[in-house]
Amino acid sequence: MDNSMNALESVPNVSEGRRPQVLTALQSAVSTVDGAHLVDMHRDMDHNRAVFTLMGTAEAVVQADLQLAKAAVEQIDLRQHEGVHPRIGAVDVVPLVPLPPTSESTAIQWAHELGEQIWEQLRVPVYLYGQAARRPSHRRLALLRRGGFAALAQAMRDDPERHPDIGDPVPHPTAGATAVGVRPPLIAFNVVLETDRVEVAQAIARQIRQVNGGLPGVQALGFRLASRGKVQVSVNLLHPDRTPLHQVVEAIRRAAAQWGVQVGPSELVGLIPLPAVLAAAAGALGLPQLRPEQVLEWQWTRCQRG
């Protein structure tokens, strides 16, 4: 593949959020690849999960993902892993996001290449999901993660729909399986509730997510945060152009009020597209719209470029 003009964002989710020495090793593995830039790393002790955000040329990003996967397989044993977030692998999921001018079809080719390399070099079976899926039943990540690592071996053995797209239908003994896919940019956003009742967070998540008739493009789960003595509504906003982020937060606030619960701080996981920030700010301020041209730094950057 011609990589001269191709660029990707990658957001690998790794099943480790508690051991600093392991996270340092994973960051070091990524830093060995020229042309790939680690722009963010978000860790969570309760989820026991870290989300890395990489950007760069397509070839470099895919190589960095592979180096990260090698380090994760060496450092993480899912048989000893505990955390509230669903997972099937040491490297649980690797979404690739095409950056202009890269096409979705090109990103899909790179996703397939990464999946082949993970299997060939690490013997970790790979599911292809999202736009990179080879089977319609594999498009939704939640279906591939059903039952988690504990149920993965039986699911692979007994259910043909859970056979991996690349590799043998047997999980890696310590690293499980990995899902590699292609998707548009999304917003990962958590809202903490001032209560320890996880049933409240779960009920609110059911109320706001699209699959249950809630907000378009919203996926949500409710989790207990043992380290904080509180609970969390964890949101993936797939279409911020259809459902602005401030509307999601307000829906959570209204639903929480019905339970007599206050909303605590929010948390952004990874990066957020600028249009989503401007839309949320406009909504909070009561502006009909807020354009990039109205942001001081945006205009100054434009002036400096001539």
C-alpha cells in the first residue's frame, strides 16, 4: 500500500490501568516507532484499563500498535485481571480512524494488515469489527465481547458466529483475543454520579442509549467505581453531529434527578473533535452556533500560516 499520503488515528484499549511499570513499558514500546505519535494516554484503576491515542502515518501507527500489542502480551495475564470494564483481550480493541485525506477503504486495508500481523507474530486471534468487519455479525463490538474473557474459549468453540476472522478459534491462554476495526471519530465521556448505587447508573445508561430507544448514536454502561465510592455512566457518543455532547450530559442530569442523585464531575477519555467542543459550548452558552472562526487561537494560528 502507498503510505505517502495516508494518516491514521489509533485508539488501542489495553487491559491494564493499575500497574505504573507496565504502563511505562507500553508507552516505551510505542515510542520506538518513528512517525507515530503518542498524543494521549488515559488510565482508570476501576476499569483496570488504559486508552492510548496514537497519530501519524498509517504504516507507523500500525507498527506502533503492533509493538504495543507485543508488550501487552508479555506483560498482561488476563487470568489474573480484574476490572469493571468488559474485555476479551490484553489488547482488547484497536480502532483505526482515517485522518484526511485517507479514505475509509484504505484504513480497512490497514486494519486487516494489523490483524494478520497480530496473529502471525503473537498467535492472538483477531476479530474484525466496525467498518472493517468481514461478517455482518461482527460489526458490533459489544456482541464480540459478550461474556468477556471468561466465556471466550467456549464461545469460540461452540458458536460459529464467534469464530475469529483471523487465526484459530482458540484464545491465547493469557492474552485472549483482540478486536481490530475501523470507525469514525467518537467521543468517550464518563459522568460520575454522587451515589454508590450502581443500579442507578445502569438504569440511566439503559435510558439514554440508542438501542433502548434513547439518544441517537449513544452507547452507555453503568459501572461501580470502588476506589471512589461512587458510580459512573460511561458513554460512547458515535454521532456528535446528531446528538451534541451537552445534550447527553443534560439527559444524564435529568435522569439522575429522578433518582434524587446529583451529577459529579465528567471525564473525557482520549481526544474530542473540535466541532463537538464548539457545539457543546454553544449549547451551554445559548448561542445558535459557535464557529471555529470565532475562536481567538484558531484565528491566530490561521494568521501565522499566512
